[in-house]
Amino acid sequence: MPLPRTRGTALRQRLAELRGPEVPAKALDARALAALAANPGCKRRAILDGAGVNKTALASALGAPSAFGQSQFALTRGNAFEAKVKADGGAALLRLVHERLDRSAEPPTKAQVPDLTAIGPEGRTARTALALREATEAQGWTLLDHPMLALDVAGSPAFLEPDAVVVHPDGSWTVVEIKSFPMLDGSADPAKVGAAARQAAVYVLALEEVAARLEPAPRVRHRVLLVCPKDFSNLPTASAVDIRKQRAVTARQLTRLTRIEDIADTLPEGTCFAPDLPAADLTAAVESVPATYAPECLSACELAFHCRDRSRADGAVTSLGRSVRAELGGLTTVDEVLAAARGEAGDPDDPAVAALRRAAELRAEALGVTACH
């Protein structure tokens, strides 16, 4: 007599059915988890990522392929810059960590760079955990180049590979993010810095899980080091970025993601996102899960073009941006907004409705004055 399925086993089976019987799961990485944190209200992305659906293939099957992702040129440039930063045993990188985050410590003149090679992601994760423990006990500077971390996501491990982790002489740990976008006059593009901070927050959460297994637990610093090219050169510079807010948001989103069975339970029987299904069936499956589209999705999600087209077709105000959506209260479509502005619908005591009507009056008055001229 077979053993009854546990809740975790049942969930994994359900997610496999949603993905497709012969479709391999696409592993979650830090970039995907960071994008989830940037749009925590999107159930569509949560269930697709939780089920391991390849959203690039899905978007193409829906007829809305996305250009999301880095170009080959950007990847090559980024790899070359990272190699420069880590040259000579990471001397330049460790110097930046010392200058920006830990000036009171001794200069990192004799840092250790342990070998983290192992077989498979599980082996590399175990080797990284051992190296972190040994480095913490050594009480010196240690640079872990591309360590492997594991983070529990919806009952399954997501294997993550930060650019670097530095262990300080006091035993604390710092995440390092190396990006190829420039830092001009000491500051970089806020949107790109925000994305890097969300990605680093994922690594910090994974490091905290490793630290929690040690006694005493080392401190995982909530100020990460962002390393970028200085101005228009290829010389590295860095900035300390406080990621406590991003870490809290990401932790909440991961907690929601572990309850994706609640989303799965609301889907029609037989729902499947396999990209080889007929377009009509695939569209119906995707549309059965509510999405929360915003223009920011264009730089973070492979399904953004599809969701944007649907949002515009429905006249949803979210397609105008989250700030506009927040100002409009219970008015969720462009038609509702225009009707409220014209005085044809809406509660006059609603601040959003009152503001729209006042704006419409001012517009009419301005156009009337212009017409007289």
C-alpha cells in the first residue's frame, strides 16, 4: 500500500502538472526572485516562477516575445570588468570593501581565496558553507569568488551564485555585487542601483540561512558593496548600499511564494502552461491567473509585453504606472476615470473623484480662455 502524499509532495506534483508533464523546471535565480520582490502583488508571476515555467518560451508561444535580458555585448563587457576587479586575488575588490565598509579593520594585505569547486550545485553549496565557517574562524580577510548558496523557495532549493562574498576579520559577511553600468561622479542610475539592491537582498537572505546553522551565528551585513566602473573608464569604484528595505520586501514575497498552493487551488481543473499547447488554450491558462502589470515590468519580466497588451485592452489604469494607480483609489479603468471626471459616475465625496472633476473644470476653463484668444 503506497504511503499518502505529504503536502509538500502534493504541491510539487501540482506544480509539475501546471508546467507540463514533459517540461523540465526552470530554476529560480536571484534575478527572478528580485523581480518578484519588485512586483509582490502579481499572482501570475508568482505561480509561473513557483512552477518553474520558462516564461521566455511561454511569451513566444503567446505571440508576444520579450526582448528582456542582457545583450551579448553587455555580458561580455560585464565579464571583462568583473575579471579586472577580481584580478591579483581580488586585491582591488578587498581594498574597496575595506575603504567603504570596514576602515577600522586591518588592511586586507593577506587575504585568503579558497577553492570552491565541487560536483553539482549541492556539492558547491556544501563547499561554500564549509569555506564560510573556516573563514569565520580564521579571523582574517577572505574572498569567496562565485560561492554557491541555497535558498528554500516554495519547498524547493533555489541555487544562487553571488559575484562574491567577503568575510571580514571580525567574522561578519558582506555580499558584493559587480555591475558594468557606470558610476558617474559617485552615483549611478537609481533604477539600476535599485535592481542590484533587490538582487543582493536575495543573496543576504540565503547567507543568513547559512549563518543560522553556525554557533555562534556570524553577522551578515545589511550594507552590501556595489562595484561599478568609475565614470567612463574601466577602473572600479564602489558604493555601500543599505538593503534592509529590499531584504524585508523580498522576505515577505518569499513567504507569499511558499503559499502558491493557494493560487494553484483557484485555477480551473486541467490548467497547464506548457508552451507546446494550442495558442488559444495557452492564452486561457495564462489569463486564468490575475496579473498586476506596471510599466516597470518591461525591464523585469519576460511576459511584460503580453500583460501590457491585455492591460491596455482592458483599459486598466495600472498600465499608466503605479503612482497613477495609487492616486485613483477605487477607479480601476480609464473609462471609469473619464466618467468620474465628466460627472457621469463616481461618488462626489470620494477625494479621487472630486480631484478629477476639479481638474476637468480647470481644463475646460483653460481651453475656453485659449479659445477666446
